[in-house]
Amino acid sequence: MSSEVEDALKRIQHMKDVHGTIIINAEGTPVKTTLDDSTTLQYAALIHQLTATAKGTIREMDPQNDLTFLRIRSKKHEIMVSPEKGFMLIVVQNITEEK
Amino acid sequence: MALTLLLCHCSFIVDPTTVKQNQSKIFAAGESSTGTPTDLMSQASIYQTGVTSFAAPFTRSLFGTTLSHQSSRSSRDSFAEEITEPTTGVTNIVSGLADVQRKHAEVREELSEADLDKIVDITLTESEMIWLLDITGTCASQETDEAEAIRAKNQKYTELCKARDGNDRYADRGMQTFNDAPKHKDVQTAKVEHMDAGSIATTWDLYDTYNNEVSEGTSTAEIIPEDAESDTFEAAENKSSSDVKNDSMGSKSGGSENKSSMLTSSSVDMDNTAEEQDKSKQEHSKARDEAILESEDLVKDLFVMERVVTLNIYQAKQAAYRGLDILPDIDAVKEETPEEQKNAPVDIAQLGPNLDRLWAYSCLLTKGRNVSCMAWNQLNPDLLAVGYGQFGFTEQKGGIVCCWSLKNPEYPERVFQCEAGVTALDYSLTNENLLAVGMYNGSVAIYNVRASSDEPILDSYESRGKHGAPVWQLQWIDKEKGSSGEEKGEILVSISTDGRVTQWQIRKGFECADLMKLKKLAKATKKKDKESKDGQKGEAFISRQASGLCFDFHSGDPNIYLAGTEDGHIHKCSCSYNEQYLDSYDGHTGAVYKLRWSPFLPDVFLSCSADWSIRLWIQNRIKPVFNFFSSTKSVMDVCWSPTSATVFGCVNEGAVEIWDLAVNTLDPIIVSVPAPGVKLSCLLFASNSNSLLVGDSEGQVSVYQLRNILSSKTIRLICCQISFIRPYQASEDHITTRMSCIASLLHSH
């Protein structure tokens, strides 16, 4: 793994409130992860499906369009997904509380 | 003579009511036969006329066969394969005939008078013809050689037929077929595999397929990992063949060996054993995973993701930076008590002018380094270049230049490592990707921020006129009309401790030319001897060169600039004269660290120095108009506010001070003290935001937002102030009185 990639991943992982980062390949199997196995597998499977649906939705409306980024914000977390042709990058961040 | 045994099978069920039909059918068949009607008729007649010696065994045999066959339909079926109705066949007909033979008699008995009068519907349908034997007759001409032979043969045959009846040569014989016991035989086949393959024909799938067909011929062999859908689909489609796959439906382009072998391994292939399949699968998936981690796309994605995560963290601060309202997160858990809520909105308005620290640009790379200079990018005001280098001679270590983006305060976008501490920075005006860097060892380098390499595109290492001492300031000047008349475009001007103001040009190489050699001036003890040379009157100098520390070009006239020296003199110079100063300003008693022309007033400039003071000057007055003393530490940097004409900020080692001349000329309106142990070193106002950047000796660049600073009437006020000053003659004794007058004037407005 190139050092650039490693450094960037490390930086993201150590950012404030980042819960975990997962990289999954085209089939939905995790390639690299910082979370535990069961959580990783869950995220991988569910997010993979959701992203496929989202991508299908966008492209169904206009086949020349494509999904570039997906953010799911919930009460506790925000899941940020960057889909690519052969893999997917998922980052889960806790919601920071503004005071 | 053709012998044709015709069979017209009739669709009938053997029952009394339809027997009549059969009878008629047979007759009809007999009449309509195209073969030899005589034969059929003779047969029919044979059957009809009852049991003859010839027919009897025939019928008996038939009967026997039919009886035996009636039970088993299979032989009938096998015999008459092509017949659609199962109840027909030769034997059937014959049996029918035989039955007719028998039942005919029976039926005759059963018929009553009433029945004879009934109208019976007879349906005649033509059925299939089954050819059992077809020996077509041949005709030969009578004149051929063989005609005689044929005639003889024919003759012989007719005689044979006639003589057959009672001939000894022919004996009737009956035959019986053996009915073997039926045997059940089971055959087992492998289970027929069923697989459901479904596909949803989505719009984008169709689009992709058409596009791939178009680009098939020009596609290069890339190892592109496929997605799950196409894999399983292709596995379903291409089970046994192993060399297909390039034109599978709805999949990516490419025809690399890797891909096809992956497919063969992942498809249900009869050739590979299960183990081999798994192994190759694993290896391929590992290779693919490695490829993912090395790919360019991942780097890009990580870059974007980093910024997205940063946005989440810094969103409120960045909104404040931009001057946008900070919207509270509606989903955030509210933990404030009612008391706090009341107090919070009141406090901010009551505080008065203050600095609100938003965030700090810093990372591990910059920790411990002194921030020496900062510069905004001309094109994108969100990009900041920060130079890190120690000021002292003994503390020298290497320097770095970091290009920070507003979008990510935690890691710089670009990092350039320099061999010496960085002391000056400036972004070019015309080519916004060029960054000029001045270093402690006197070298000037130009970096291309857009390029991915870390090497400077130009370096002054080989220039003959390079500086021998630290370069303290760099500035790109856009000259419309240069001193020699032919220069157009930008030049880079630098000043350094070796006493020269040099201009650099990027022509063939990195050319430099001296704009000015700073000469030392004696301190003005007498009014007349303002400029003394050669040290005749006044001090004797060791070196005639004065060390230059800062300069600033006039915004209106790019030929005029101010230079500040280590002795405390400020000289007004012109690019046209490189020997003499136009003017010298006398006031500072320590090294002048920074000079700044006011962005609003064309004749006013500020200077800050090591003598703990900041002085305000007007261009045509030798003595300073205002002196600001606020601390006992040397002032490192001073900067005018880009939005207010009377506001400027300065930084000394211990604090950040914001002065507002419209409010108070004696004290700064804001004094902000950083964490203990940290020395502040430079200051920069943001052009697109109400913020201030302060660099310190720990490698942090803190962003402060200015709040509650009035900026509306200032321009008018300072103009009034200047107009009142001009009639007065400068006199050192009257400085204080003048200042108080002006102060009162300001306050009255």
C-alpha cells in the first residue's frame, strides 16, 4: 500500500469523532478496516446495497449522470460513502455536538 | 407394377355404434386408393366373404395378434408412431376388419327396425397415410435390350400367381410371435440443473451496454475488477465455455487474460476441481485488493473524504469565517440549561471588540517550527502559504513551506522542504501558481504549486547576483512600464541583510539586477547633515552597506518603494535611481521590521520596529505623524486591515494588538495574549473574511475572527485628521500636543 494512501487513511482515522473507516471492493467484501469484524461486515453489506440502489436511481433518471458521494446523517452517526468503479470508501463519524 | 400397401387409418373407437362408419370407411378407402385397387379390393373381398381357407389362418393370426395387442397399447403405439390417435394401427385396422367380420354379424342381429330408420351422422375424415412398403414400378421401353427379359419375367410372375392356389410349392404356415415378459428398466439421469437468471433491464444498463459495444474495439486491456452483479450473471450464462466473456451483456469493457481467467475460475466450470478454483479465486481476489489500495482513485477519494470529515468538524467555524450564520444542528442533543441559554446571547454583544479564535492551521509536520511569513494566493483567497523558519542564527534548521487550504486545517495541501529556514514568501499576481520563497541562506526559489514535484522550478543557486544574507522580504511587482522601458509583466523584488534590493526576472534563467544598494546613513545629529556620506561628519562605519529588512512598493506608482533598514532608517527609493534615495524618514531607533503603505490613503504608511513602537508616517513628512507605544517588546509585524481605513493590527512577541485610530490612538482596542511560552511572529489579515491570522513560534497559524469592530465612518475621520495636520510644522516638541489635538478632533466627530 503506498505511503500516500496510508498517511491519508491514518489522518482521517485520527480526526475528531471518526468512528471508523472501511474500504470494500467491488463485491462488497472489506479490504481494509479499522472497526471490528462483525460491524465491518454489517456495514459493508448494507452500505453496498444502499449505494447500488442510490446509484441505480441516479442513473435511471439520466444514464450519463453518476453517483459521486453519498452521505447518510443519523442521530448518532454520519456515514460518508465515496463509491468508485472497483471499490468503495466508507467513513463513519460521530455527530459532533455544537455548543 | 407397383406394390403399395396403403393404410388409411381411421379414427374410430371399437364400439358398436361406430362400426358402421368403419365399414363405410374401409369401403371408401378401398375406392379411393391410388395404388392398386384390385389388390385392396381383393383383400377386402376376401375378408368380407367370410372365412376362407386362405383368410382364416390370416384372420386367426390377426385375431390372435389383435387380441394380444389389444391389451398392450405400447406395441400398437410403436408400430404406428406417427399416428396422433392412439387407437389406430395396421393391426387395428386389421383387427377392425376382423372385428367387423365378427361384429358385423353381431350388429346385424342387433339392428332393429327403428334403428334402420334413424339418421346417423357419418363423419368422414381423411387421415394420415402410412406407407409401409413402396416399391415403385419401373417402366422400360419396349425397344430396349432388357425389354425381352422384363417381359419374360412379368410373364413368369403372372403364371406364378395363377398357379399359386393349389401349388405344392406354397404352403400356408402360421406364425406366432413370442410375447416376452415385459421387463421394467429404469434409467437414471443426473439431475437437471435449473438455474434462474434474471436481469433487470434498467435504463443505465442499456446505456452502458451500447456504450461498451461502441468502445469495444478501442478498449485497452485493463485489469478492472468487476462488480458482483456481472460476475454472477456471467457465471450463469457462460458455464462451460472458457474463452468467451468479452462481449458479455452489461459488463465492463476489457478483454484481459486476467479477467477471463477470473471468470473461468468463478464460473461453474467442469474442468477445474473445486480446490483449484478456490485457490485461484483467492489469489485473484488478493491481487485485486492490492490493486485497489494502490489505485489513483483511492487517493482522490481519500482526499475528498478528508475534506468532508473536516467539514463536519469545522463547519461552524468555517461558517463564521465566511460571515455566514451558524445554524444549530437540529438533531444535536441540547444539553444547555435554561440559565445558560439566557446568558449566552447577551454576552457577545456586550464584550466589545474582541478576537474569537476559530481554529489553527497546524500539524505534526510544523510542530516546533517558527512561522516566519504568510501569503495569500491571489487567485483563490482560501489558499494560504506559510513559511516556517527560525529567525535566530543559532537556531537554524531546515525550513518548510506549507500550502494550506481553508477546507482542511489539519493537513497542508502541499509541503515543500527547503534546505534553509524560510524567511519570505509571496504568491505571484499574474501566474497564480508560482510561489517565491526567500530563505535564510540568501537563496530565492520559485515553486510551482500546481506541479506534483517538490523541487523548485527556479533557484538562485547559480545566479551571480544572489544574496549572501537572509532574504527578509519578497514581493512580486507588476510593472507596466519598467525602468528600461522594455520590461513588462512581473518582476520579483527581494531585500536582504546584505544591503541590496534586487529584482529578479524569469527570462532565460533566473536573472537578477540590483535595484538599490542600501547605504548607511549617519544618525541625524544636526538638521543640516541629513545625508552624510563617507563618514566625514558623524560616525565611522565599518561597512557602508546597510542591512535591509523590509520594503513596500507604492500601490499607485510601482516605481516608488520604501525600504527599511536595520539601523532604523526608512528610505524612499525609486527604481530609476539605484544610487540615491529620494527621501529618508527618521524616527525609529531600532531595526525596522515591517513597512506597509495604507491601502486606503495613498500617502500614509506604517512601520514597526524593534524599538517597541509602531509609527505612522505621511509620505512628504520626515518625522512620523503618530507613534504607538503599547508594549515593551519588539513589534515583529504590522498590517493594515483591508476593510477599515483606521484599523491595523500588530504583533509583538507577547500579544496580538488591534488598533483602531478612530477610537483610540494611544492604546490598542484589542489585546490578545496567546498561551504562555508561545511567541508570536507574524500577522496577516484575510481578504475575504473578517479574520486575522497569527503565526507563532510553535508552528501554529491561528485564525481569529474580529468582532465588534466599527468600520463605517473611519475613512472620513482619518481624512479630517490629515488635513488638520498639514498646516502644522513638524516639531518634536509639539508632538504630544498635536496628538492630543487630533485625538480630540477625532472624538468630537
